[in-house]
Amino acid sequence: MKKILRSIPFLCLFVLSFNASALTPKEITCPSLSAIKAEGLSEIGVISYPPLAFAAFTFSEYDSEDVWGFVIEPIFADSDVKAMEEAKSILSQMSSEGVVIKIEGEEVCKYETNVDGVEAFAGKLEFGAGIQKFSRFLKK
């Protein structure tokens, strides 16, 4: 009986540490730039007027089991067609993998565009969150 009583604190500590580690969020792994380039950009949306600015984006699993949103913004152009052409050109010239940063407590991946004032981000989307969650990052 004494052996059982002595092992209870150890057992409690083990259970608590196991539960704590299970609840600790894991750092995200950014989608590879090659997967993003392979998927391309599929949508364009106006983010400001005037001046007319667009965000080019797409949603995909890329090389993971999670759904991601990827965006390049702002793209200043006279039309959505020209903005998409410019965004695709920027994406094709990108060469650096994403790095994890925090925006409003959310971990997102930031990619270098090599174009002053133009940013690229990828963020995980939870089921049902869709564009509403993703659009918070468009204005950052």
C-alpha cells in the first residue's frame, strides 16, 4: 500500500505533464514556396478604393493536411485582370520560404516578395472560418 501511495504523486505529475503538452499549440510549418507556386493564384479582390488596390489569393492544402489561404497584397492596378497579372509575376519572382510571425495572436507565414510595399502571407483556416478569418490579415 505504501508503494502505491508513493507512486501517486509521480503518476499525477506524469498525467498533468502529458495533458499540458497535449494542449500546448505546436508551431506551424509554413507551406513550401514551390507548393504555393505550383498552385498559383486563383482569386482577386478589391481591398481599397481610391486608390484602386487588389489582393490576389487562393485557398489550398498545399503540401499539408490543413487548408491554407495565401495572399499577395496590395497590388495597385487599373483592373482586376492587370492586378492578377502583376500578382502572378510577383509570385513567380519570389524565392524565400515563409517564416512564422504572429499577428493578433495568430501564427501566420510571411513570405518576401522583393517588391517594396507588397506583402505575402499564408494562414491556416479552420473549418467554417473561410475568408472572414483570412481577410483580417489582408489589412495588416
